Amino acid sequence: GAGVSQTPSNKVTEKGKYVELRCDPISGHTALYWYRQSLGQGPEFLIYFQGTGAADDSGLPNDRFFAVRPEGSVSTLKIQRTERGDSAVYLCASSLHPSGGYTFGSGTRLTVV
Amino acid sequence: GESVGLHLPTLSVQEGDNSIINCAYSNSASDYFIWYKQESGKGPQFIIDIRSNMDKRQGQRVTVLLNKTVKHLSLQIAATQPGDSAVYFCAELNAGGTSYGKLTFGQGTILTVHP
């Protein structure tokens, strides 16, 4: 596609539920990133994929968070047992190479009630 | 970068004025810096970047200055327009080691341009 596509754009879920957030990167971009942005703050790194493998998952806050990219294209961020503190905008970005040229999607706004 | 919760720095300018947005970065090993513009409900949009072997880079209406001695970046916008109103973030990339590919964002600045 022309840009990075994220679905859904908005997600409201109840505390304790499981959610999946999807990212469809720019075609051919081998590097894919997930960031989380809380209100009034800059995006914070969660995880970076190079191809199918997670090259750096040091930003995942705890083991409730998990991400996959099984075919090296679409990625899914999975959050188990959601908590109200997980409410944020989850951003995905992709690039041809991790040295630059990142394009961000519009994000998924997650609200845990 | 450090976060300050909801109290982002703000800059208000008149249309046609020049704007200067500043950013302090944290990692002296960072070798690539990017300025992003973020409008409400959208993801960060690339504006301009600079490598650590440069101290100035110019784009269309924008200039980025890098001072490695004091770890400071600035974004200058010439002839600011109402469409420039947004939150601006600087980001640094450490292109080596285990953090390769990870952007660290600085504190955002809210720019408001009055017609």
C-alpha cells in the first residue's frame, strides 16, 4: 500500500480482556516497529522486527505484551489481560532499513475501561 | 527523552514569522536525528533529518541545526503558516549495538500559528 495501515483505528475494551492490534507496513519494508504514545508524551519504543524476527523487544513493558510478524510483512501486537494503564495510542512504523526512512501509521487508539 | 506529562512546551507565533523549536537529546552515541510533525489523530510525519557528521541541513522552509557539544537540536521554520500548527518532536537513533533501529523521542513542543 501507499502508507502504513493500522487497524482498528480505535478500540475500546474492558479491563482484563485480550486485544490484537494490526499493522500493515509499506510493501517491501523489512524493518517494522511498534511504539506506544500516551497523552501529551512522545512515542516510546516497544519492539523492532527485522523480517520475521524480533531484533529488539526491550521496550515491551511486561509479559502481557507480545508481537508477531510471521511472514515478514503484517505484524500483530497482542495484549493480554488489559489494564487501564494500557490505554494509549499504539503506533506502527516501517522502513527499508533500520538506519532511517521511517514511515508511521496513524495509530490505534486503545481505551481500556 | 524525558516526558513531562500533559505540560508540553508551547510556542505561539503569527503567520509569516519564523519559528524555532529546540530539543535536547540524551545519548552522545546517537548518530542520526529526525524531526517529526504530529497533527491530532495522526502518526508522526517526517520533516527533516541530520546525521551526526553535519551541523546544519536545510530543506524547504525548514533548517535543522545540530550542536553535538551540548547535545542540542533546533528546528527552524521560515515563514510559518497556519498549516504548520502541530506538535513537533525530535528523535534520535543509535545506529549501533542492540538498540539498532530504535528511535528515542524527545519532549514535544506544541506550535500554534495565528493567522
